[in-house]
Amino acid sequence: TQEWVPHTYPPMVVDAPLDLGTIQMFPGYHFFGEVIGSDGLPIEAADFDAEYSATEIAITINNDTTNNNGEFDILLPQGSILLEIDPPSVGPVRQSVVLPLDVVAGAPIDLGFILLPDGVLLSGRCIDSTGVPVGLVDVELFDSATGTLYLTIHENGAPDGTFSFAIDPGNYDLMLIPPAGS
């Protein structure tokens, strides 16, 4: 009756026999709930990702999107986990949410309603003086009044220099940090 958390390998080329060795599967425990927007309506197709908080090692989640009623039921391993919930790519602009969880063996846990707050989209593209994209920039925002770092998710630039993420409306100082050695 035990359910196991899936194990995923990063992309690999297999062009000859390959022994992957022993693969340890970890028991999983159910977490369920509903994702809603600020209007209280369910959000369909919200996406879940998870990682171990200490190591940032990704955890594979099967059935990792909400159904048409905003409901989810996911399986997580024991440990200190960061559970990220991202809004669907279509529809109103909403912000992602990260929930820290301490997963222990036991009965299913009801996370209740998880609110994805409304946001405004901040986007742009970084280029150098000749117009060539500066890829993988680290985009940081600071509250203009206090200088406090504004925590964001998915804010770093793509290889083509573009970035796009949802934030709270406000006054910010923006810092674009190019990759080391660029």
C-alpha cells in the first residue's frame, strides 16, 4: 500500500549500454488542497514543483497541475521541502507562491486554499552596447523606500536576454547583474 515518489534523471545521451546502479525510491505522502485567485475562484492548470530546501535538489511530482476545480493531490517525500505553485501561462497575471513544508510520515495533509496573488508583469531584454543579448542575467528588485530585497521567483533572464515575472505594484530599484565572466 506504500506509494513511492518518482525518480527522474536529467537528460542524458545513451548510445551504449549504461548501468545506472542502484536507484533508491523514497516513500511519498499525500498533500491536497485547492488553488484559488484573489477573486476566490479556482485556478485550473496551476503547476507544482518541489525541491529539498537544504540542497535545492528537484523532486519529481506526478499529476503536478490543478484540475478544472483548482484541486490537487500530490505526493512528496519526507524532509524539509519547498513547494512552488506557479500560475498558468494564460489568464490574469498572478504571482507564484512558495510554501516551506516539513514532510513527515503520516496521513494525507490538507493544505486548504492556496491563494495565488494578483500581480503586474515586469519584463524586458538585456543587450550589450552592440545589440547582442546578455543572457542569464540575475534580475534583482529592491524596495525604493527601504532598500530591502524584494523576493521574486523566476526572475532571472533567459539565454536570449529576456526576462518576465509578476510582482506586487510598487516602487522598486532594479539591478541587472550579468553572469560572471561576461
